[in-house]
Amino acid sequence: MRNLLKTTWLVPVFLFLLSSGHAQGDFVPNYDESKIPPYALPDPLQRTDGSVIKSTSDWEKRKKEIFEYFQREVYGISPVWDGKMEVREISKNESAIGGTAIRQELKLTLSREGRSLDMFVLLYLPKSAKASPVFLGLNFYGNHTVTDDKDILVTGAWIRNNETYHSENNRASEKGRGLRKDAWPVEEIIGRGYGVATLYYGELDPDFDDGFKNGVHALYPQQRDSSSWGSIAGWAWGLSRMMDYLETHAGVDKKKVAVLGHSRLGKAALWAGALDERFAMVISNNSGCGGAALSRRKFGETVGRINTAFPHWFADRFKSYNDRENELLVDQHQLIALMAPRPVYIASGVEDTWADPKGEFLGGLEASPVYGLFGKEGMPVSEMPAVDQPVMGTIGYHVRSGGHGLTRYDWKQYLEFADKHWGK
């Protein structure tokens, strides 16, 4: 393991294989375009009764129809937040990153009907600005892993089974400090005039099949049926609670908060954007099946495979579509269309065939007609661009060199995209 970790280009691939289940079981994925089964995508601009959407007012009706279907059949219905949030500042450094940033650690405690949950948020804001646009996203192994700042708290939260980041009892530990900083280039983001807010996703909902007894689900123990929220919806719901807080922060431009996620958290970011229109921009990095990639292509990871490997991610009803993707009345291009007219960026890694880069591109392309209703250019090209050649309409896309991971190259494009749409 020690020698493998020294080979840095292998690390994202190795971690992905462990975390995705790609190296487990007898499932044989299809990576041959010629073997993709015939499929017809549902038209985002045609209602289930056959009527055609021709205006933005008509779209609002269709949007509600699509959203409710995704909620009931795919991600699960999340409860309306009806509890209380208490905010406590744990630490503050007004001269972080060489004096260019203000860094805060905050504990957000959600309380409801005698139950509570702590969320530890790490927030960096440019020191020179009064109110900054912010990239908000969940991280995989704890706030202390996104920076080598020795003052960042190690919360000791449960983390996924990977010896690089935890001690033997599956708890976050000091040895993970700074190991994910390349995925969160905070100094570069601050230097461009943007803030960063992040939270460890396992504090919202531990990423294993626990019967929904922990995390945010434990705040609503009585609400379980086949359409109840899964973990992806729980992570998305938690992003909205973070947004509740950011709206109150004087240093945050609440009209310019981009929600961002990678892999399973890219799925959560897309669903968060659909759930909560306060997110002014949505960024999906390598989100694959159940994210930006079209399910009907059955390329790489499939609905049946993802539901088998991760039965807690989606609503139980979604399992009824295992190997029956064509029976869904929606596909992932319609999820992306729910963001219209807000900017959306989708990114792939050319070697990440498990996540189906072409299917992710097509998800954005097929959402573009909805953007056209608003007079916006969706995907600015009709053919998948070459590797490392990003394109940016109101829907942006790139497929970069390499495999599964959130990289500095990806962040460079996201910053350019934010500059384009937010006028920086």
C-alpha cells in the first residue's frame, strides 16, 4: 500500500475502485458503444398527457411533474425542515492563507423533537471582499483532510474503510491531515475572489446501509416508506441546511452560491440543485449513474449495479427499475433540466468509463432545449468535445485527461465558469 500511495496518479483510481464497488462481485459492465441497447429518451418538453411545452410558464407545470417523479421514484422524498439550528463558532483565523483569507470553523447543531445532529463546517472567505461568492461542497474524509492547517479540528467522525484516512476503529484521525488538499485548492480559489465552504458528508449520513438510523434520517425516524429519502437525498438536504446558515453570513453573497460535488457527492449536488433554487450554480464532477449520465445507455455502472452495491443511496422504489431503465418516465437529462435557467457544469474524466463520460455529456446536451425556453444557450456544442477542451454555455462541460477524481484542472474550469456567469 505504501508504494502504491507514492504513485500519485494511481491514487484516484484505487480509491474509486474501493469506494464504488467496481472491483467487487460478478457484474460485467459494458464499455462498448456498439452494445448500447436501443433507447428513446423522454422529452423534457412534453408532458405525460402529450401536451407540448412552449413557454416558461408551461415549463413550470412540466418541471413540477418531473421533479415529483424523481422524488418519488429515484431519490426519495425529503422532509421539510421544521427544527431549529444553533450556530457556534469553534475557531476563527482572520489572517489565514498568508493573510488573504478569513477562516472559520463552525458547529451547526440541528435539533428536532428531542433529537440533534452536529455538522462541522469549514469556511474560507477572501479577506478583502465584503460579500463573496462561495463554492459549497461536501468532502469525503473530514475537514482536516482538505488543508494541512494544523489548527483545523479532527472531529473523530465515522469514515469509510480506507487505511489512508482513518485509525483502526474507522474514525477520522490526524494522519489524514492535508491528504485531500489537491482536491480543494483553497489558496487558488481565494486568490480568484471566491470563498469555500465544506462539510464532511458522513456527518450528515454515514455511507453504509444502517437502516437510516443515523445522521439526518434520525431526525425524522417516523418517516419511512418506499419513497422515503435515501442517503443521496440526505446529503443534498444537508447542503440546504448549510445554505440556511450561509444566507445569514455577512461575508457571503447569498445570491452567488455554487453547490459542487464529486462522484456520489456529484449526484447529491445535482439533487440539491433540483431541491433548492437558492443554489445559483450547480457543478457535477464525475457523477455518473444517478448523476449526470443517462441511465438508458447502460454503459459502465447501471441502475441495477448501483442499487445492489449501494442499497441506501436511493429510494427503495428505485430498485424496481433494476435492469428496467426504459420503464422510468425520466432520465438524467431531465434532472439537469430542472436547474434551468441556472448555470450547470458537468465534468468527466476520459479514463473514468465506469461513470460514462459520453452519457454525462449527453445528459447536458439533452437538457439544452429547456434552457432555450429561457433564451439561454445550454450546451454550446452538439458533439462531445475533445479531451481537455472545455466548452461553456449556460451548461458547461469538459472531459479531461485522467480518471476518477476532483483535480486542479477541474477547479480551473469551475472558476472560469463562475467568472463567466457572475461577471468577475
